[in-house]
Amino acid sequence: DTAVSQTPKYLVTQMGNDKSIKCEQNLGHDTMYWYKQDSKKFLKIMFSYNNKELIINETVPNRFSPKSPDKAHLNLHINSLELGDSAVYFCASSPSGGNSPLHFGNGTRLTVT
Amino acid sequence: SQQGEEDPQALSIQEGENATMNCSYKTSINNLQWYRQNSGRGLVHLILIRSNEREKHSGRLRVTLDTSKKSSSLLITASRAADTASYFCATDERPGSNYKLTFGKGTLLTVNP
């Protein structure tokens, strides 16, 4: 069973469109994250949630809106997509913040044309 | 600013040799973690070392932490072709949030059979 699963795996869309990425974890973890990995493999945190509550919003444009309907899910909605949004987006979870290992999904490769 | 910086950026060795990667960081930390990322996949947690620990072992992995120099090293002994991957260090900054792990840019390790 996949511990952290993201859908879709690939997303190709045009500038200006709105898209969503879904993430689910079946590990019973309290904390979930969204990370963005650019073409140079630099991984940057976007959001972290603990028990459905937003904890970290790392100066991400308002076009990005995370939603956590319950502890096991953290979705990412992106409005008005731009070329610079092209990247691989990773969802992750951990039992309780950064004092414990993060479990990552396999990523969603977003390409904006 | 970049918290973790891995060195070297790329490392190519022969199977059976040892591989050493270094990570430097700027602020105080609670713990430091190492992750592996195979091509096209999510990150996989390898080892976590706390700020009051100096060395930790896990199988063929040995991690050291020198908080006075703000640096850590990851040693992979008797490397295998399957160890080919990117390796990242990650830290939680103090002061800062327990819900934000900051990743370095990674070391790309290639193990030639």
C-alpha cells in the first residue's frame, strides 16, 4: 500500500488555467507538507499543516491555495498558472513536525506551456 | 538564504568504493536528516541525527554531526550501483518552526558498476 499518494503524476496545462493536485496519506500522521522542486532539484517548502491547521505558508503567491479537509488529505489548488510554476510538486507527511522523518509521495510533474 | 549546502554537487565512483558527502548549515538546529532521491521518485528518509549526537550508523550508512562547525557528513561504505541517486541533507532551523524542514541542493552520486 502506498503511504503517501499524489495524483496526478503528470500534469500538462496552458498558462492561465486552474489545476489541482491531490494528496493522501494512510500513515496516520498529523503533519502534511507541500514542497516544490525546481529544475535544478532545489526543494523548497511551500506549506505545512498540522491537524488540518495551516502552520507554514512560505511566501507562496495567493494563486496557490492548499486545503486540508481532514488529517489524511492535503490538496493543492493553483489558479492562473504561469510558466514559472512548472516544477515537480511533492506532498509529504510526518508524525509530528520536523523532529521526525518525512514520508514523501512520488511527486507531480507540472508543465505549464 | 540556503540553509543546507551539500558538497560536492556531483560524485562519481566505482562500485565497492566509499562515498562521502558533506552538508553545511548556517543556523542552530534541533536535528539534521539525510534523504535519498532516485530519479523520478520522491525522497526517502535515510537517517536522523539530533543536535546532541555526534555519530549515527544505519547499515552501510554513517552520519556525523559537528555542531561547532555546523556541518554533517554522510558516508556510504561499499557502494553499489543501486546507491546511484541524489542525496539531500535537511535541517530544522532554530529559532524557527518545528514544521519547516529546509533542504540543501543535493549531491548527485553515480556508482559505476
